[in-house]
Amino acid sequence: MTAPHTIAVLGLGRMGAAIATRLADHDWDVVGWTRSGRSAGALQATGDPRDAVAKADLVLLALFDGRACREVLDHVHGALRAGAVVLNISTIAPAEAAGLARWLGPSYVHAPVLGSVPAVAGGDLRILAAADQGAFDRARPVLEALGTVRRVEDAATAAALKLVANHSLAGAVLALRDSLRQADALELPRAQVLDVLELGQLGGLVARKRAFLSGEPATAAAQFTIGALAKDMALLAAASNTPLRGAADLAGAPDADIALAATVPAVDEAVLEPLRAYIRGHATGDPAHFRDAFLPSAHIEGIRDGAFVSWALEEYCALFHGRPAPDEPARSRRIDAIDVHGTVATASMTLWHGADTFTDIFLLVHVDGGWRIANKAYHRR
Ligand SMILES: NC(=O)c1ccc[n+]([C@@H]2O[C@H](COP(=O)([O-])OP(=O)(O)OC[C@H]3O[C@@H](n4cnc5c(N)ncnc54)[C@H](OP(=O)(O)O)[C@@H]3O)[C@@H](O)[C@H]2O)c1
């Protein structure tokens, strides 16, 4: 096994700059290149990636996505040294990773990483490496300088595993956002809430991202961006063809740290108003609240006694007589979910009414300056 002497790092963004710096600190001869031409600290950088790879026996890619990998490799391919290993740590689609592995053959190491900039600096990345034995042996000293390596059978599997790992990160960020929204609705002090969340399942994330979550003016640079995580969730959804709950919720500036997605305010109060009017209609039995909640053209639809019914709004209102149900104190209702897309929204609600539990699904529209329910479908059990 011959360890590489000269390493070209293509892409000096957050990860590439940190990786190049760590490898240089470990006495490798590192030359960097990045599209924008910026440099990374004291690192030796060149304006032409072909110059960088011409000197290198290992070429490390730390690029944003599969398209960037393909474009950069197309450009430098003819300048690669015979026998040079191409080590790609970028998070890309399984099919893209498989395509690069086919194209570059036994010199390609696909090695997506778990962990961010601090993990690079500490050599604590978790690396999922797929490669032929020869290329793996040559890349191993570099990989081990960056973290702990786990072999994976092929590039597509490594890429898929990385996307699944990031899905759990997206889930954690969105779970944290939900906790913060509930805490805000209860008017709990943010610092106290974060202290307590640090003790629980999301403690690691809260501790690492405390500065962002506290709403302090951004002192730290983003380490992993909302845009990159949203890119990964789009890749996962496209690869799996399976609905990815919440991925569309990764709202916020694409260049902001992922933690800021957890601090995005709850949906505009205005969209909740017709749902609250609907709840008031049930609580009081006063149909005026339903007329506030729904558009006059709305229909209320579902299966009743085994048959499909579709009531016009006034037929529905006629079921209510201005008095609460006798068992109203024992009834309860909960808004479960709401998804807003510009001028339309969907919402769901659970209503516990005596022996019946209803699931209501609403379609809402923003019309004449306010939100109204355009239609409701329900399931009764
Ligand atoms: N940051 C993390 O915590 C983290 C953790 C694990 C994995 N990753 C993955 O690692 C990769 C790099 O992440 P990062 O956070 O370092 O991203 P980043 O800071 O946005 O850097 C992206 C790099 O890709 C380059 N690039 C983008 N589009 C390009 C194109 N079309 N052609 C050539 N170069 C292009 C950028 O060049 P310029 O900026 O110079 O234009 C920059 O060097 C991504 O796949 C990301 O998902 C990131």
C-alpha cells in the first residue's frame, strides 16, 4: 500500500476547506481549488483544477451535489495522473454515485461522511466508504485522518445510507421546531426550554446548536446549511419514490445553518382562524361559526351509515341548533397538522365527540384577504 503524497481537494466550501486544512496539518502536500476562486486559510490554492489534479495521487471531491461532481470531473478527467484515486465525500444521489463508480472504475472511492465541520477538525467523521480493495487501501490513510471508516459494498448503497442518515437529522430538526413552537405557544422562556430540551432525546442537537436556537445574532458561521439538507431530502424522495413527511417543511434561507429551520415561526395565525371558528361552531352549536369558517360553496363529505354523503354548507348548518351538545364538557378537538402552500393549505383535525372519533381533512384557500375552508371530508369511527 502506498499512501498518497499529494492531495488535490476540489471544492473549498465548508467541508472542503476544513478537510484540506486537516490534511495539510497532517503533513500531506495539499493543493486546493474551488469554483469561486476563494482560498482557505494558508492553504495552497490554484485557479485551475486541472493543475491541481495533475500533481495529485489522490483527488478529493467536496462538492455541493452530483451535478457539480460530474461537471468538475468532466473538466479534470483528462488531467488525472495514471493511477490517481478519486475520493468523493459529497452527498449525492445513489444513481449518481453508481454512475461515477462505473465511469471511473477501480480508482473511485465513494465515501460520504456523517458529521460536520467540527468533526472534520477533530478527525471524528463517520465515513461510509465503497471502493475496490486497491483504491480503498490507498485512500485509507486519508480517510483515517478524517474519522472512522465503515466499509459499504457499493457506491449506490453508501450514497443511500448517507441520505437515510440525513433524513434522521432532518427529522430531529423538525421535531425540535415542533417542540419550540409548542413552547412558544405556552409562552415559556426560550432559555429555560432549551435547558430542559438539552436533557432529552434532542439534547445533542440542542447543545451543539444552542447559539442559533437562542436567537442570538449569528456569531457562528453556518456549518451545514438548510439548502444542503433540503437537497439531500429531495434526493432521498426522488430515489425512494416514497413520501417524505416534513421534507417540504425545511423552510428558511438556504444558506442558513440547519438549526435555524427549527426556529421558523409557526404558520401564520390567520390560516388557523377558520379552523378555530369551526371548533367554536362545534363547541357552541351555533352555525354562524361554520358560516364564518367555510366558503358558501363548501361541501362536507364522508361515509355515513355505509353511504357517501355530500352536504352543502347550509345542509350541514341545519344540523346545529344554537346549543352545545349535552356532553360538550367531555368533548375535545385538536388541530393535528397544517401545510400551507401560498394561497392553498391542507389541515387535519381530530374530534372526540362521545363514542365517535372524527378525523376531518380540510382544504383551505386564501380568498378576499382571508383564509376560508373550501371543503371538508371526514372519517367517523
Ligand atoms: N457541511 C456539512 O456539515 C456536511 C456534512 C456532511 C456532508 N456534507 C456534504 O458535503 C458536500 C459539501 O458540503 P459543504 O457544506 O462544504 O457545502 P458548501 O459549503 O456549500 O460548498 C460546496 C462546494 O461545492 C462547490 N460547487 C457548488 N456547485 C458547483 C458547481 N456546479 N461546479 C463546481 N463547484 C461547485 C462550491 O464552490 P464555490 O463555493 O467555490 O463556488 C463549494 O466549493 C455536500 O454534498 C454536502 O451535502 C456537508
